[in-house]
Amino acid sequence: MSQRALLLVDLQNDFCAGGALAVAEGDSTIDVANALIDWCKARGDAVVASQDWHPANHGSFASQHQVEPFTQGELNGLAQTFWPDHCVQNTEGAELHPLLDQKAIDAVFHKGENVGIDSYSAFFDNGHRQKTALDDWLRHHEINELIVMGLATDYCVKFTVLDALQLGYTVNVITDGCRGVNIQAQDSTHAFMEMSVAGATLFTLADWQETQA
């Protein structure tokens, strides 16, 4: 396997139209994902995906605290946005989007399984207390460069990218393959700026296809 991988972040039903935590235009990322999957497969690049995979009583759910969704609070000593119940293990909402070319995905990595802590990043929980299996898998396959896209820009994509950079990966972000929650209107714009400042290179899909071998 080559030294580059496409990382699809949380392209799940609950983040798309009709989902419990639907992101505006979330479904529009699927065509970009499938185009990138085709591009990567033609070059022998790996394709991996992360999947939010919460127990039904997850501590990040507003319902567990009798508060309104999107309320700000604290969970296990960390600042926490309390979300609508979403991506509950083994539910339709947690499944990858039905139009995503899932058979081309080499490995899927679950996150957010620990009741007591949220996990935006595909690499770590929010307190960096536990790692997912993603980093070990990438290193086992000698992958050192990532193409990242998915949902949502201002949470799971941003923290996945920042962790990947900290872990030493070269990171390319496909901006039109991302959509944000945007609790504040500019959250996604700020997230892209933060990723860029930290060392990620931002591309549109068209730019990527035009400039990369």
C-alpha cells in the first residue's frame, strides 16, 4: 500500500439531511468523497473512514443532562457542547451514508465509545486520554500523508486534522468535501484558518485533481 491515505470523517446518516444532528448540505460531501475514492483507488492509495459510535447514554448528549441541545457545559473536566442524541451504536443514524462507496473503504475506525468523554478527533478522545486504532493502522501501513474531508468542518474534521499534524502527518484538506455545524456563523471559516495555520494545506477537489500526481 502506498504512503498516502484518504480519511473520510464521519460521513454518517445523522449528520446528513433528516439526521439527528444534520449539517447543512452535509449530503453534498458524498459526491466529493466518491470522486476522491476513485482518484485514490486508481493510484493505490488507502481509503479509511471514521465513525462516531456512541452508546445510547453518552455523556455528550443533552438528553442525559436535561438541557437543551447546543448548551455549553462541562463533561469530565472538559468544556462540552451538549448535542442531540446522534450516531448511537447499531442504529441507522450511525451508519455510513448509503450513497458512499463503502466497499472501497479499507478500514473503519470507531470513536466516541466511552460514555464519559466526547471524541471529535478520529485519533483521540477530547482529553487525549485514549487513542483510537487509526494511528497504529496508518503507521503499520507506512502511511505518512493524509487527504482529509468530511463532517463536520468545525468539530470532527478540525480536531482530526490538528491531531494528525501533531502526530507528524502531512495533511491536505479538501474544503468542498467538508460542511460545518456553524453554531456561530463563521465557525467553519475559522476552523479552516486554524487548520491552515497549524500546517494543513487546503484544496478544493478540482485544485487537488489538477495539481496532484
